[in-house]
Amino acid sequence: MQELSQKLSASSTGDLKETEKGVDTYFKSLLPDGKAYFTQDRELGGGLQVIDLSRIPYNAMSLYLTGFPYLALEEAAAELLKKASAETLQRLIEKKKNQYPSDVPILEKALALKKVGVNGNLPVQKEKSD
């Protein structure tokens, strides 16, 4: 089981880990008084899970990145999600355009922050003057 959670972390979340801040800072429930039944992809362990959405689950990041449809993003999530791969962010943008369009601007902001971070980390080459 631990191997499965490591595989999930490595494959879908990159270097994202559950945060020190409360997950409710980054996510909101679209079924605040309900429970949802969710089946993960087979390569992530498959199986049916019952998720209590009366509070934000501790593994909200993993659930969101694997396509769980009953969690949405708070504005602060852009800063957290910029750590995801550009490919993952692009995939989420495409999925959320149909599933929950309100998340798209936050995901696009995360992608923009990621691009700025990547470009900002490049060493500056000084021109030699002869």
C-alpha cells in the first residue's frame, strides 16, 4: 500500500506534497454536506473510495490531480499548483474547461507562475567586451 502512495506521489503530483497549511486554504468542496464515491485509475490502485466532503480531505491535492470532480480550487491554490509539471497543469486546464470552468483561471495562473519561475531561474549570461 505504501508503494502505491509513493507511485501516486511520483506519477501525478511530481514534487507536490500535502501542505503545511490547511488544505481548505487551497480547495473547496462542491458537495459540502455529502459523500462521493470515486474510482481511481487502475495504475493508481483502482478501487472504489468513499470520500466524506463535509470537510476537505487531507489528500485533496492527490484527489484533485487524479481528476476527482467534487473539489474546486481557491485562489491561493495557484501558488501551490505552480509546483506541478506543465503537462499536468495543461491536462487539468483542458479537463476543467468542461468539468468546472471556474478553476481554469487559477490553473492558468499557476502555469504562468511556473513559466516565470522557470525563466527566472536561468543564469544570466554576461556578454564579453573585447
